[in-house]
Amino acid sequence: MDFNNLKYEQEKILDKIFDFLYGCALHDAVLQRAFIGKKAWIGELKEPKKELRKYIEKVMNKEFENQDDHDKFFIKTANTICIEINKEKPADAKDVFSFGNAQKLINMAVKHVYSFCFYDQGLREAFRYCHCPLDSIMVNEVWDRYGKRFKKKARKERLHDRSFFCKSWGNEGQEGNTQPVFFEAPDRYKLFQDAIKELTGEELYPLEFDYLVWKEKKNV
């Protein structure tokens, strides 16, 4: 048996698996009105995929020491993905790939990878610091649940202001530019993730909250 060739074939298979995960996550990131206009060209770009894979590999290798360490790399990844996609945008493209698109791409890719825990619970710890994907359904769910459980605290924060917390994400964080314009997450994104941490406590990870909410909604 040619073991060198076998290793090459295994690497090709891993590449194809990641291509599949990336395609699924990208579909969610630009679905419907999240990104208006032609979209197929985005999936053909190599650099955004490469950046996302770096992040996923750091997650799976448990390289993040704490939440702040993770979040800094998350923002760096989101920023680079936006830059790489927007600078290749064709002349007839109607939309800008925004922070909202980037977080959905990253977080949905992580959500797909988390499914490996179905057979190996030992992998769960790797996802401790990962974020919950943000979309209009999850934003409204968090707003409703947080308001009911933490009424007094919600009044002091902007979680009492539905027009702010639940408004469309549109081009949040990018505003038509191809250069880095955000060095940390937009305020609403941070507010969303912090609220989820309070709702879940120590026992549940933010990413797992997404699975549970969608399961509940399907059972309604």
C-alpha cells in the first residue's frame, strides 16, 4: 500500500468535508435578504475560506485560553473575511458583505462542526467560548426571554428597547467599505451574546442555546 498516497487522499477528503461545511454556512450567511444580489461568486473565493478554517482549527485544538482571547480572534477573522470578500466584489454586485454576514458564516460553521459532539462528548469543551449565531429569529427570542427573566436589569441596559435590539442587521459594521472598519464587535452583537450567557449560566454554552431554541420552535 502506498501510505504517502493514502495520506494525500485523506487530506483531500478533509478538504472536501470542510468545503461542504463552508458551503452550508455560507448559504445561511447570505440567505434571502441577508445579502441581496448575485452570491455564487463568494463561494469561489479561497481567502475567506482559509481564514474561517484557521478559526475552526483553533477552536477544535482548544487554543483559546479565555473568552477575551477567543473574541479578539473572532473579530479578526470576521474583519478579514469581510475585507477579502468585498475587495473581490464584481461590479454588478448589489450588496456589501457585512459584519452581520461574517458572524453568521463563522457561527453557523461552528454550529455544524459542533455536531461532531453527537458521537464524542469529549469535544464539547472546545466550544466553550464560541458564540450563538445571530439572526432575526434568535434576536427576538433573546429579547423576549431576557426581558421576562431580568426585567430590572433589562431597563438599565438597551434590552428594553426593542427598536434598537431587534432592528435589521443590514450592513452593520461595514457600511460599504472594503477596509477594516470594526476592531471589536458592534454593540448590539455584544449585547446579544452577553444576554445569552446570562440566560444559559455556566451549565450551557451559548452555541448550545441555539440548538435548544430551534428545537423548541420546531415542536410548537
